[in-house]
Amino acid sequence: MEPPEQKLEELFDKGHGLIERLGERWDLHANRRTVIILIIIGALATFSYVEVIQPPDAFPLNQLVEVPQGQSLAEVAQTLKDGQVVRSAFALRAIVKLLGNERNVHAGDYLFKEPLDIFSVAYKLAVGAYGLEPTRVRIHEGATTKEMATLFDRQFERFDADNFLAQTKLQEGYLFPDTYFFLPNVTEDTVIQAMRQNFDTQIAPLLPQIASSTHSLSDIVVMASIIEREAHNSVDRRKISGVLWNRIARNMLLQVDVTFLYTVGKGTYQITMKDLLTDSPYNTYKYKGLPPTAIGSPSLDSLKAAIDPIVSNNLYYLADRNGVTYFSKTYAEHLRKKNLYIGSY
């Protein structure tokens, strides 16, 4: 019979071995659990990024996104989800609430130049970072309202070209050509107001001269629009102004080709005999006096030339293909210079 001490030692050894084996199994299972937990966490993180955080595939780059005034946070979140700005309306609401801006979401137009994750979108809503930067637009001297409408319509999403043309039907020549800076969400109303205000500012110092002349502001603007197209330097503009006012004073036809640019889009060397017979109030070969409206937006220099012409007895002028202008007092002299400097065309 084994002594009690030996039995106890054997039991201790067996118990110790059992504990070691259990420990090894625990360690083994603990490593497995850790791996499983890490896999689950990674899967959840991947799922969250793909389905919630990252920008949608159809994220609206360089397009205006409107957050309407008066919408609740839930409505704003749904609007942005429907607009492909975020993937989850619920997540966006939660993030905005965590930022403490649930009641301070900034309404207005937003413009995104790169795809943004949901956290960045939430931040922009919270602080009102609209991303709207002024766009530079150059309106050249002599531009017509149709040309302006095309240019603005191409650059600004909220600009309505048809409405612009409808509103400016009687404002040809009164929208001043200049360099403008407009926000991307500009509308036609703002454009018209800015350009007309610029015209009023530019013409204001000239109003006393116009008042003391024998011409109305309307006549000055129409004449200036013709001069704008006929010459490209101040001296020639003032000389041409003198010729055209002389012809009007003598009840002669103006016979300027540039009005055909406005009506049929043809210049001096493209006009046909059929064009010259066109029954249009802008046909200065058929109807005396000034056309009914300006044929474009004149520069300040052309406006000044219309107001302050160089006085002479000249009744004719022509420009050669190099832009050099020749003036004549008589039709015979005009024909001689035409044959000399232009020839037949």
C-alpha cells in the first residue's frame, strides 16, 4: 500500500499536468478568439467604409447641390442621399448630431471640387463651407445679348438663357462689356443687374455732354454700337462718328455693313446683293437713319466717339483688309480709293 505522501504527490502531478493542458487549450482558443474578433472588426470597418463612409460612385463633382432653407436635419440628410452626396442619411444625421450642430445646418448651394467622405460632408454642413468661388467672365466689346446668353449659359448652372434674352430684349447696348466675377450659383437676374449697373456707372460722367448735344442717349448708344464694329482705335472711331452723323444730317442712307453681322451674321466680304435687299429695319442700305436698337454693347471709347465726333465734311469711308481706314468727301473720291485699296470683292 502506497504511503499517503506518495499518493498526494501523484495527485498533485496529475492535477498540475491537467492545469497545464487546460492552460495550453485556453491559450490556443484565446488566440483563435482574438483572430476571430479582429476579422469581425475588420469586416465591420470595411463594410462601414464601403457602405457608409466613402463617397458614392456618382458623387456630384463641380455641380451645385442645394440644401433648401427650412429643412430639418432628417430632410437635409435624405436630400443629400438622394443627390448621391452621401451613402447613408442615418449616418449623416448621427455624425452631425455628434458634432453638436443638429440645429445649425447651413442651408444654401454647395459646390464640391472633389469627392468627400461622409465626415467631411457633415463638417461642411455644420460650418457652412459652401465651396463657392467667383468665376471670371470676360464680355468683349461689341458683344450681343445672344452671345452673352450663350457664354453665361455654358458657365453657370442656374443661368437661364431664354429668360435672360427675354429680359434684355430692350437692353441691347446697355449691358456694359467688361470683366465680371460671378459666383457659380448666379442667376440671370443678378447678371443683368450687375451689367446694367456698370453701364449706368460708366455713362454717368458723359450725361452732361449728351444733354448738351442734339442726340438722345438711345441714339448715342446705337451709334456707338456701330462705331464699335467699324473701327478699332480712338481716332478712327471719332472720324467715323463724324461721317455717320454727317450722313444722318443730310438724310442719307448710312450704308454700314456691320448691321448685317447682327442680323445675318455676315461681314463686309460675305454680304451678297440678296442680303442688301433684305427688308429689315437694320438694313441701313434700305432704311435711313439709325437702326431701331444697338447691334451690340459698345465700349466706353466708342460711346465717347459717338458723343464727340471729329468734325469734317467727309461723307464716305472704307477700310482695307489690313484695317486701315480711308475717308472721302465725295462719292467719286470714295470710288477711286475703293478701287485703289480694295479692288473688287
